[in-house]
Amino acid sequence: MFDNLSDKLDKAFHILKGHGKITDVNVAETLKEVRRALLDADVNFKIAKDFTNRVKEKALGQDVLTTLQPGQLLVKLVKDELTELMGGDVAGINLSGNPTVILMSGLQGSGKTTFSGKLANYLLTKKNKKPLLVACDIYRPAAIQQLYVVGDSIGVEVYSEPENKNPVEIAQNAINYAKEKGFDTVIVDTAGRLAVDTEMMDEISRVHKAIQPHETLFVVDAMTGQDAVNTAKAFNDILNFDGVILTKLDGDTRGGAAISIKSVVNKPIKFVGTGEKMEAIDVFYPIRMAERILGMGDVVSLVERAQEQFDEEEARRIQKKIAKNEFGFDDFLTQIQQVKKMGNMKDLVGMIPGASKAMKDVEIEDDAFKHIEAIIHSMTPSERSKPSLIDVKRKVRISKGSGTKIEQVNQLMKQFEQMSKMMKMMQGPGGKNLMKSMGGMKGMPGGGAMR
């Protein structure tokens, strides 16, 4: 996510390295590269120019503190301006209605139907809501079936009228159904359309007028760059929507849409999609995204994801096993499953300060754990609970059963032994004091609940 932009901004800031102070010349040279990096990321030229002008004005108006290098000051100013450009404060979703009606709009292929499911899952699991998904795409073949598959995967009911070809009636009937059945949130998934398609744009305008939604969200594919910004403006002129949802941020995203869409339509980005799983939805925090773009990571989001996935009761059970030296491969496998639920590995690495830069040439696969899982599943229950049983003969059998090399089995055994020792050390006074000073991480072995 934004790797190319991050690299180019990092190179731009290197121009100031070794300079003792900010001058007209060196800041102009640096910001010229910053502007070039933004343009390469598909940010509108005028927005990029205004952005760098504001940064330059602030940079030349400040004295560099003795504790800061000129490059560090400029990074801070760019971070602050990026945060403002992307919206400043986090924008919440309006859930005040009874039921709350949310209208989903967007282009064909933007991932709107899938994200409708992600939003329903988010409201169900994080906000204690009872959502109803509504199928109002009467044009795309299998669109209704797709929404049923999505709804079934998260345990959310779907309302549809397959024979009705009037989306306004379907939406109105769905809201009445929600009131009768006690649903407190209605998410209306409309047909994807082209901004130039006057007839389709008129149709969604009529749906909007008829149901008077509390939230109208525009779903856009972040990989489309500046085109996403232009279509957002066309939709906003018709619907005056409340917020933007950026999907596919886990893909090869240049970043132009995320950076400039707020300044063009003056509507906040409310959510982002970061993967294919139903849990791959994040509230959009402009400051966190700015920090990630500048290679500062996003530790807060990383900790929040860990808190959501790691169970305190499970952590206490693991702690007891570690203390008794009974931590086995079944426990290790449980930890792996919980880490996988946090999101795709490349996204998680990007949240660690400096990690994206350090590992930019390393290919991080989503199924990075598959060999480890295969090896563990090839062990017998007694071997998993008591790894000391595994001798050379057993390693050969495990290697053949998992389709891996004996070296990989040896490597896992060694890593497991080292990790077990480290976790044992974390149980001691020194380790507990370290975790306490770090604030702990709910559910992580050796860590307490974060308050």
C-alpha cells in the first residue's frame, strides 16, 4: 500500500540530509521532488502544487529546533499537511435512525456489494447492530445471489424481490420489512453504474429521494487513482453523499484517490477495504494513513487489531502452560490462527515503523504460514503436545507428510524452541516489567490487558 509513494518521499527528504538549516534553495529542491512524487501517485496537479506551497510557507516560517534536523522538521510538516488533506479528523458513521438507512452507491466493479457485507459485519460485530442487507441491483446477472452468499457468510439476512424490477419499491418495502422484524440498520446495495449513464444516475437519485437515507456512501476502487476522484465528483453532484469508502487498498495502490478525494468533493473518507475477507474493513484515520505513507508505521491500528483477535482467557491459559513448560505446537497453531485473523501479512508489516522500508524487496505472501501449518498438522497429537519427542526419524516422517524439506522442519523446531525460551523469560519479573512499560497487549502471551 503506497510503497512507491513512500519510497519517493523518502528520497526527497534525503536531499536535506546533512544540511544544518532550512533555506529557500534546499527546501525548494526537496519540495519539487515531493510534488513529483505526488504527481506520480496520481494526485491532481493543482492539489499537489497547493500542498507543497503550504508546506514551503510553513517550513520557511519556522526555526529548526536544536533537537531536530531540517529533514525531520519537513517530514513533520508534510505529515501534518497530508493529514489535513485527507480530512484531518476521523469521520464517524451516522447511526441515529430507527432503523438507520444506509445507501451504497458506486461504479461497476468497485467492490460495492462485497463492501456492503463488510459494513454489515462491522456493524454486527463492532457496534452490536442488527443489520439487514437489501438487494437493489436488478441488472447485473447473479448480483442478488452474490449478496446472499455474502450475507450467509456473516450471518446477516438479505432482503430481495427477484421478480420486482423497480429498485425504489424494493428499497421502500425493505425498510418496512426491517421495521416489522426489528432490524435497526438497513444497508441498500444498489446497482453499479457509470457516472456518464444519465438513466442509471437518475434511478439512484430517485431511490435516494424516496428512502431519505441517514448515510449515503460512495464506494470507489482506490486502484483507479485520479479517475476515482473525478467519478466521486460526478456522483456527489447528483447524490450529495455523506462519505467515501475506498476499496482495494491492499492492492497496487498509487494513493492519489486517498490523498486528494477529500479536497475535491469535500466529503470525508469513512472506511477503507484492506483485503478480501469480511473482517478486512478499517475506519479511516487520516493521521494514521499519513504516518504509514511516510514510513512511520501505524502501531495504534496494529495494537487495536491484536486486541480484537486475541482472547484474554486464552492468553491466561497459554501463560499457565508457558510457566509449566507445557507450551506445545497446538498452542502455537492457535496463535498463528489469531495472527492470520488480523489481516494480510503485507498490511501488518506496513504498520510496523520502518518495516516496509527494511522489507521492501522481500515478497510477503498471504499464505506465509502454510508450510508451518502443514508441518504441525503432520505431527501426531503426542508430538504436538510434547515436541521433545520429535527425533530425526519422526522429522523425516513429518517432512514427507507435509510435503516440505527436512531443513524446513528443523528450522521450525529451532524457531519454536527459541520462541518458547523467550516466552518463558517474559514470564519473569524483567519481562513483566517490560510488558508493563509498553502498556501490554491484550491476549499476547506475557502481556496484560491494555487499559
